[in-house]
Amino acid sequence: MRVLIADDSRVMRKLILKSLKENGFSIEDCVEAENGEDAWSKIQAAPFDLAILDIHMPRLNGEALLTRVRAEPSHRDLPIVIVSSESSAARLESLLDQRAGFIHKPWTDEDFHTQVQRALDPRRDRR
Amino acid sequence: MTAADDSLNAAARECLGRLFDLFPTGASPATADIPWERGVIVGFHGDKTGHFRLDFYGGAHGDLVARWVGGPVEAVDGNDVAGELANILCCHVLPNLFTARALFRVESPRAHNAPPTEGAAPLAVTRVAMPTGWIEARVMVDPA
């Protein structure tokens, strides 16, 4: 799986990658971005199987990037999971509307795995 | 210790458990002659306005960095780690201290280069003994 991890914190990028591996996801290629514009450039440059985005990033935040991706026909089906320590019902509703998963920091392995798996296979919950 | 202190302490312990598999059970240390390492402040706005402050003492910071990244402390930016931890703790404790429905916007963490001083009373403060050193978390709320 080719994955994009966008977070302005290098430590968090390392931890997200570590959690992906520890939760059994096969990562063949991991590309990192430290802000939203950088992430958008990388999404446009080559396809990804999964993108994990922090909400608070300089230049373009995760929610704005999500909206941009969903509005672009060639990328609109990219599985996306948003990671944040902030959570609110309104935010979760907005993310669900845009077909994005949400991982709340600090996450548990179970939460992490469920959200990533759901993003990768959104039909699973409807079976 | 107030109910708010207890709530803050419980939230901090829960976060440490999830992040580091650390479940400190020792008594919170009294103010002791343990050297201060660094502090981080996260401002918050919303139903209440104020800031969350996290301070590291006696080697706690280096120990937590090593546990978190699983590698040498020198390989990462210490302020990055301290800031992320403060951000996570702040967002975790605010709903516990106020209500789950309260809405907050948090600022980016900023390092603080001096230990906390006695001043306005915090809404909540707690110390948690770590395998190495200890951490102190406090929540300050601006007057309405």
C-alpha cells in the first residue's frame, strides 16, 4: 500500500507510520508531507492508496485539504483518515459527510485499526 | 486536592497509558528539589479561555521521548514531542474539566523557558510521578 502521511510534527508522522505497521497494514511506500499544500502537491503527483492527515497544519489545514481532494474528480475516492486531538460532534459529522475516517489522539490500536480499515473498505459497514 | 485536580490527574494518566503504556500508580510527588527541564503552553479559546501548561522535571522529558519514538532522543526535536504531548493532554482534559459539549479551539503549542511561578490559582493542577522524574499539568482559566 502506498500511503501519504501529512502532519507538521515529525514525531507524529513517525508514530502514525509505526501504528500502521503495528496494526498489520502493509506499507510498501510512505510519503510524508509537513503541510497541507505539500500534501496536495504530492497527491497530484502520484496516486496513493491511503492518506492520513492532521487537522492543524500550516498553509492548508487537513479539513480544507479534504474538501479540495473530494472536489477533484481524479482524487475524490482517495481513502482519507483525519487525525486530531480535538473532537466535536459537528466536526465528526462534517468528516463523515466527506467520507473521511477520524482518529482521535491519543488513539488505541483498536480505534486506529478500525478507522483505517473503514476508510480503505467503506463498504464493509454496509455488509 | 480538588475534584478538578482529580479529573485532571485521571485524564493525564489515561493519556500516558494510551501513549506510552505507562500506568503510573505512585503517589504524586510533593514539590521537591528536582530540576525543571522544560515547559510547554497550549492556549485554548471557546466556552472558556485560558491555557494548559505541561512541565517536565528530573529527566521525565527525555524518558518519554525515548518511549514514544523508540529511538535516541537526539533524533527528534524535543519541543516537537513536548508540544504534541501537551496538545494531546490539553484536548483530552478540557472535556473532563468542563463538559463534553464544551467547544474549544486550541492554539499551537509554544515552549516556555522558565518553570511555573506562583501567581493566579490554577483551575486544576496535578503531578504525576514517572519512571524517571515527573510531570506537572495545570489548567489556567482567564477571568470572565
